[in-house]
Amino acid sequence: MTADNNMRQNAIYLDHSATTPVHPAVVAAMAPFWAEQFGNPSSHHRIGYQAARAVEKARRTVAEVLGTDPETIVFTGCGSESNNLALRGAMTASKAAGRGEHLIVSAIEHSAVLETARQLRDYFGYELTILPVDRFGRVRISDVEAAIRPETALISVMAANNEVGSVQPWAEIGALARSRGVLFHTDAVQLVAARQWQLNAEPVDLMTIAPHKFYGPKGVGILVVRSGVDLVSSQTGGSQENGRRAGTLNVPLIIGAAEALRLAAAEREERLAHVLPLRDRLLAELPAALPDQCIVTGHPTERLPHHASFAFRNLSGNDLLIHLDVAGIAAGSGSACSSGDPKPSAVLQALGLSPEWTTGGLRLTVGAQNTDAEIDYTLGKIVEIVLKLSALEAGYQVVA
Ligand SMILES: Cc1ncc(COP(=O)(O)O)c(C=O)c1O
């Protein structure tokens, strides 16, 4: 079997911003909580107390890693749910208290924020400002400042963008919000594992985390809610999570979430040292090999350490993904939720790219198991596929 065939059989996974494999230590940490320590943490007997103690230990671990207090940690079902709870919960509480009903988000938020914000506007009568971004996908502080009104209750700007990798000036936006008495939520799903947090000293009132993006399990999310922030629960029922999220706690996944976050912090330097050079090769070598067809999207330096994103002239990102998959490479075009959608990317449009670039987005996000040899193979395959698709495209234009 040739090396090429070998590569094709062993898929090269370059979609770590969509999700990651679960770390073996996380699998091991969760194992006892499926069938042995299976109790309901709300139950009043020893088996329940055992589960409750395990959850509270996990909560303390999460809080310690993030530099906050255990009471601020709310376990949810995913990152999308955390975003929903942050926006709906804070806006409903503000309205109920007779405070403002105006919400500010950015144009390149994940759909779990953007669609929630639009629904709050269209079905519930809240006022919404959607901030533009610059050509690197970053929100301008002056735009935030201009958008704040006396009735603004919440600003939600993501810590880093999933599609183009740009890290937002989240700390400046948070500080501005605080100085104006406005709550600040940040969707930190993509950034959380890449930096050390000291949330007690940082201007963040609500923060969203999704453990499956850093070698934790799917089906669990975290929302950090600073003490004193009023939040009306969206999912009503029992009084779990201090009345902020009803439903029997998913003990194994909560244990896995905490272990994944602990490991992300413990192994951060090692992980960054592994992914950065691989990511830098992609960012440098792909546009150099395809100078007329390929540009880097997002910010050149203020970007996620494992994230490389590109736009290809007059190509369909979906065609690229399919050809890459056939070649044994798993890549992404942006948000995992919208992959497979042939429309121009709203994020690339928000960056101000012209239509010839907005359908051809590609995202390559590297992880712990990727190697230099995989990057060599991937670069070669992308160049080959893009040249082939561009030639076909040019042929169609001549015929048309
Ligand atoms: C920035 C961002 N926010 C939210 C989410 C949604 O997280 P989940 O898949 O856990 O619902 C994602 C997932 O792609 C994301 O990238």
C-alpha cells in the first residue's frame, strides 16, 4: 500500500473547532458514574449523596480552573444551551425588574447567540443592536460605545470566533460594559482552553463553555454566572443548579467536563507548543502556494492558536470539504452547525469580503494528534484540489 493510500484510510482530523476526541483520562474519570455511582444528586439517601458530592467536587474543580467561585458554575446540556440561558435569562430578568430591554450582540456570533437575539427581538419585543466587525472579524470598541443606551441590559460578544478564529477585545468590551452598568456575556467556547482565566478579576458577568471543544464529552455545557447577576431560568421544573436550570444532573458528563477543563489547564503549554507551529505552517504555506486563489481570513495574529481559516476565490467551500474528505482529510467550513449549507458565509460577508470569496471558506483546526507529515499531505492535497476545481470553474465560465 502506498503512503497515499495509507493516509486515505487513516483520516486526518483537522476539525477540532467542531469537536475533539474525548481524552482517555476523561473517559476513565466518567466510567464509575454510569452504572456504579449512578445516583441522582437530588436524592436523599447515601447513593444520591455520593453523586451530589461528586458533582460538587467537579463544580469546585471548574471554579478553581476559571478563578471563580463554585456557586457561579451552572451545568447545562451544551454550549448552545448556555448561550440561550445567558441571553434569555438576563433579558427576562432585566425586563421583570423594570430595567432595560435593549440587547447588543456582534454580527459574527455563533447562531446560538445570534438566533436567540433575533428571536428575543422578533417574538418577545426586545430591542436589538447587531454590531458590525472590521475586516479581520473584530468588534470595534467605538461601535460598542456608540450602541450603548440607557436601556441597554446586556452585551454579548464572543471571546473568539469559531469560523475565522479572531479573538475579540472581550476584556475591553467587558470593562466598558461594566463602567456603564451593563451586563457582559461572552461565548468563550472556542477560547476557553487556550488561556488562563481569573474570572474573579475579569470583567465578565456570564461566560459560555462547551467541554467537547477541549477533549471533554458532548452533551454538557457550562454557564458561569457572576454572583449577584439576576437570571430567570429558561428550563423550568426542579430547583437544580440553584433554580437556574431544571433537570436531573447528568453526573458522568459533569465529571467529564471538569476533568477535561482541569487537563486543559494542566497541559495548556504543552498543547499550545504542539498546535502553534502546525497552525502557522498552514497559515503561511497555503496562501503562498495559491497566491491568486487563497487568502487568510480572520486576524493575522489575534487569533486562536489552533485555528487556520481561508477563503478560496470562486469556489464552494462544500465542494472543497467533499474532495478533502475523499482524500482522507476531515476539515470544516465554519460552524459545525452550518457545514453543508451552500449559501455564502454570513461571517465572511460581515468581514466585507466580495462575493467571489464568500462561498469558499475553509477552516483547518489542529489538535493534539496532528503531525507535520499530516500537514505536508494536507497542504499538497488542498493545492491539488483547488487547482482542479478552479480549472473546472474557469471551464464552466468559458462555456457559459
Ligand atoms: C463559538 C461557539 N459557540 C457555541 C457553540 C455551540 O456549542 P454546542 O455545540 O456545545 O452547543 C459552538 C459550537 O460550534 C461554537 O463554536
